[in-house]
Amino acid sequence: MAFRLEDNQFEVVISKTRVTLTCPPPVASGSNIKWKKDREKPKDGNLEYVIEEYESPKDDGDYTCMSQAGSARLHLKAKVCRNCEELDVLTVAGIIIADFLITLGVLILVYYFSKNRKGRVGGSTGVHPKGQKMVRPPPVPNPDYEPIRKGQRDLYAGLQSRGF
């Protein structure tokens, strides 16, 4: 994984527990490059500063790249992983495309089988057979609640309307 910062153009590469810092071009154009961490004494080095076993609290801090052309400083706080696997872009794209195709296949199968099940009639599952639907008359109402018909007003004449 590589990061490039816009202002100083440092390049930081993280691979498992190895962190590589690359001095920015304006400073790297000079000779006699030295690297310094926080307030430690500068160490002679080259264009790259490599930390083989990066440990978060111990190795976090300010790293300065110095040469006769100038100096540049970078504050580094990285997270590393011993058991991580690095994947290239093609592998990730392949995984995503394969997942998409498998999902699409499952959707097509579900659609196909659900489409075929609509026309089937089960034995005693309560599914009505195809064809003309039978129209049933409404159920016979309770005789206590018969509707008022002409000429039968005497049945309900004793009821008084209430005024609310």
C-alpha cells in the first residue's frame, strides 16, 4: 500500500510489518541524505528509510529527511498487520465479478422455479382450480338482524331513536 502526500511528496509503502519511507524529490536531489526520527541523532542513509518490524506506539513519530538541498518532515502513525494478505486490483475485481455472476445465477434460478410453481395445483392445499370461478351468494344473515322491508315496520316500531 503506497501513500503520497501532496505537500512534501513523501512516499510511504506499507507491506505487512515493513514500512518504507521515500525522501521527496526536492530533498532527494541533494547528496548525503540523512534520516532522523523525532529528536534522535541523524543517521546516514539513502533515498529510502526502511523499518522492517514496525510497532505502532514505538515507531510512531516525526521522520525527517535531510540533505544539502533542504529537509522535509513527515509525521508517521501507521497500522500494520502480520497476517494480512495483499491483493492486487485484478484479484479484487475477479472476486467482485464472480460474486455478481453467482448472485445473478441464483436470482435467475429462483425466478425460473417460482414462475413454474404458479400454475401447479396442490391436492388439498386450498388452491382453487383454474377456470370459471364459482360465485357464491352471500351467507344468510342472522334472523335477529333482518333488514327492514316495506310493510314490516311494525317489527321495529317499538325502537326509539336516542338523541345524543
